[in-house]
Amino acid sequence: MGTARRLRLGVNIDHVATVRNARGGSYPDPLRAAQMAEEAGADGITAHLREDRRHISDADIDLLVQSLDVPLNLEMAATDDMQAIGLRHVPHAVCIVPERREERTTEGGLEVARDENRLAHFIAPLREAGCRVSIFIAADAAQIEAAARIGAAVVELHTGAYCDAHAEGRFSERDEELARLREMATFAHGLGLEVHAGHGLTYDTVKPVAALPEVRELNIGHFLIGEAIFRGLPAAIAEMRRLMDEARAGVAA
Ligand code: PXP
């Protein structure tokens, strides 16, 4: 048994901005958190510029683009405004997510299969500009096939249903969700897509997902920022990294 290539950890800093915006000032600064995450071993920084700007702002994105040494993964809805922002900054990666104003967080995956034509046109200029385009979807064969057809390089599989089932003690459902993630990671990889995963991951739920051999990157935010209150951001990230590495150690190369 060898070790599959190292699993990357993208740290999502949105909720540092949520805390800042609760008081409307400039503290705590998401850029400082991003730089600290970078020093603590994050392989990338993820930020979601929502249409309502409820957490990350345009100025945050400007600063992240200027200052980060690790790749920035910019999450956005598939709107004209967001496409223009993506083209202005050309971040390393753009992750297309569904967005509904009334939701508390990104509740489901993107409906790619029913919106294929529009999404193909949306991502084409971003790809041509040099962004790695990722699509955030449920672990579903039809969505994965559609993501491949529109020319995405990456699919990020939504782990929310798996994490919710765990948190609520619905363990047989959790195991079914994990089986679905496993099967669909293999399926997406077989279509030539790079596979990422994220949403809702915690210390309790990360290892089985980190052990899926085709998964190359996890994006984790809310739990890490919450845990940073108790143990500090570097220690919170270091523990996540340790669990990911431990899970990965058993994966054949
Ligand atoms: N991946 C994507 C595409 C997301 O939209 C989010 C949430 O913004 C995450 C990962 C991270 O989820 P969480 O904050 O629950 O760890």
C-alpha cells in the first residue's frame, strides 16, 4: 500500500467576514485569517462572493488576489456580474455554486443538467482566461455527466447531506450518503474530472471523505472558523490536516 497523492486542504474564510460584518467594521480581517491559514498549512484559500455580499466583500477579493501566495478558489453564482469579477481577477479556480438569497448557506448542488447550455456559455470565457472551473454538485451521475459535457475541469461533491445525517444521528442514511460519494467520486474521475469535496465537514466527518482515493481537495470553512474560537486558527487547521493525512495514509496510490 502506497500513499495517494496528498489531499489538498482549501480553507474557506467566509465566516471570518461574517463575524466582522456583525459589527460593520474591519475586524476580524479575513485577509489576516487567510495568511494565517496559509502559514498553518492550507493549500488554498476559498472565498464565496455572494450576490448579497453578506460576508466576503469585493474589497476582500481584491486584497486576497493581491496578497495570497497559495491559490485562491473564488466561489460564485453563475451571473453576469460574477463572471465579470472572475474575468477581472482570473483567480486560480472559480467554483460555480447555486445561490438563493433566503438560504443560510449553499444548501444544494448546482442543477447543471437542466441548465447546461447557459452554464457552458458562462464558464467558457473563464476557462479561456485561465481559471480552473469547478462545479459544486450533488453526488449524482446526471449532474456529473453534465459538468463534464460543459467543459468543467473539476467537480466539487456536496458533502452536506452526509454531514447532516451524521450530526443528526441518522447513521444508516449517513452511510448511504458516503457510499454515494464514493461511487460518484469514482464515476467523475473516470470521466476525466478532478474531484473535490466539501460542505459541513468537521473532525468527526472528515476522515471517510478524505479516504476516498479519487478526492484531491477538501474545502472546509464554517467548522474551522468556529473551532478557531476555542483553539486558535493554526491549531484548528493543524488538527484537520492531521486527520486528513491519517485517513489518506491507508489509501493505495
Ligand atoms: N465548498 C463549497 C462549494 C461551498 O459553497 C462551501 C460553503 O461556502 C464549502 C465548501 C465549505 O462549507 P463549510 O463552510 O460548511 O465547511
